[in-house]
Amino acid sequence: MVCPVSSRRGFRAFVYAFFLLVPVVAAATTVRIVQTNSAGDNIHLIDPATNTVVGIITGIEVNHGAVVGRDGKHYYFTNEADHTVDVVDAKTLKVSKRIPLSGRPNNLSIGLDGRRIYVALRQIPGGVDVIDTASAKLAKTVPTEASASAADASAAAASSTGTPASAASNADDSFDAMPPVPR
């Protein structure tokens, strides 16, 4: 039997397609599953009650991470091809802004208050880019010694509350201690 996921990229696409579904709340009463496609340029929004695709977002090449703004008005996706976070209007499903980053993004996390988005940079040395959601601009980069991972973005979001956090990198088996990220 031939395995359809014989390459590393194919395997990642397989994993993202079937296991890394990101549930988000698009509005106070509407739940959607956001299915990114890191092997393409489209993203599917799925209604979990009916298991049907209810929206398709296009034009975000090698999309990877996804979060929804706390107000439900915007989706934020990492765009690995262009090294940006792409902001999508939740009503029109069109890209409204591309926020340039300091490196290649991996995954991202949003702070509890929704004011900041933390983007893990997959490069060595790594870092976590911090985006201000009000201005939709890169506010700062928190350097890490290792290639950042999804855990780093989550750790940075957690540390934005003033609590130090730590994260391991899946890229090079290292461990980072994230100091509290200044607001």
C-alpha cells in the first residue's frame, strides 16, 4: 500500500487537515471550526452542528495559525509565504490587512483581553512578534534563543498577564523561559 503522506510536507498537511481543527467563536452565538490549509491558499469555515462548509477564505498562501478577535469581527491567520499575519473581516471573509512580521510565522495566540496577538517565529534565533490589535501593527519582537513554536506564542500570551511562562520548541528540542511580556 502506498502512503499518501510520504513527504514531510504532505504529512504536515494531513495532520493539519484532520487533527488540528481550531474551534472559534465567530459571534456570540455562532460557533465555527476554522480549517487551515498549510499546503494551499484557502481556509474553510465549518458549521459543527451540520458538518458543512459555510465559508471559504482565499488568498492566504501557506496559512497555518488561526485565532479570532475577542469581538468576533476579525480572524487572524499566519501567512508563512509572505511572512505576515493576515486580518480577515468575519462578515465578508476578505483579507482586510496584511501585517508584516520580523520573520517566518508559525502559530499564534491571542491575549486574554484581545489587545495583543503573539506570533511564534520559526527561525533561529527565534522570537515572538507581538501585534497590537487596535492598530493592526507589529508592536515589538520578544527574542528567543531557539526557533519559536506554537508553545512560545501561547507562553507569550500567558506571560502578558505578568506571569513568567516557559515553552519548548518542537523545531530543535530546546526550552525557552519567557519573561513577562510588557504591555
